Amino acid sequence: MKGVASASLPNPSLDLTLTPLSGGGRTLREWLTTFHLASIVLDPYTNESSWILETAVRIMRQFSGAAVRVNFIVTCDAESARSFLGPYADEFLVYCDPDRAAVKALGLSELPAFVLIQSNGTIPHAAQGWTAADWKDVASAVATLTAWSKPTIPAPGDPGAFRGTPALV
């Protein structure tokens, strides 16, 4: 099963506000001042996002020391995000997007998604749904951009390919 290819995603407005679990939302422009963003976008109310959570964590850990800000964007409030992510909510940067403003600004149609946002605000690579080859392409782009080693995708324990759920509901 093929995921949704995403080379044609629009560049989000740099005025988009991203709010982390700890509060204090800042614009995308501010978040991109120092590092690119490698965002894994999840809907905590769907099976599909729960199926990919462990794989997402493995990928994010691989890039934790690279010149990229790995993060989750979850389509819920802070309480629900903490419930869904458990200890990962303390390990990673988590943005809450209960009204799906970020999802819409990123042009996503399916979740889960893996999106690379460069420091200039462009989205050169993204994958929607779960297809190992598509996520591997995004991870390779992150690795190349940051001169970092890339994770193994797929790895033992990763789910089989599946389409995502509608991003805008």
C-alpha cells in the first residue's frame, strides 16, 4: 500500500503559531531560527497513529543529536497529548494542535505524517500515512540536511503499510 506522496505540500506561513506542552506558543519563524523541524504529526484518537508511535520514537531518537528539532505535533490538547504519548511527552518536544491549524497550514491530508520543515520555512519532503519507503525518504533527507546518520526504515517491529486517516475532520 502506498502512502500519500507529498512533494507538493504548500509552504506554511511563518506566522503559524506552534504551542508546546509547556505553553508559550511561538511562531514557526521563531521555532526555525536555529534548527530545521522534523515533525511527526499524529492524531491520538486513531489506531493508525498509535500503530506508528514506537517507530516514530525510534526515528526521532536517531535524530536527537542532529541539527534538527525533532517533535510531535498532536491534534489534541495538552492533557490528551500527555495521555497518548506517556513518557514520550517528557522526552520530546510536543506541539498541541487541537484545532488542526498546523495540520491545515502544512497541507496534510492524512495522519500520521512525517514532515521536514527547513529553516527557511519550506517543506522539501513529507510522507503521509505509513509506507516505509516514504518515511525512509524523509529520514534520508533529514540525515543529508544535517550530516547525520539515518535510521533503518523499516526495522523489525515496524507495522505493515497503511493509509492514514483524514487529517482534517
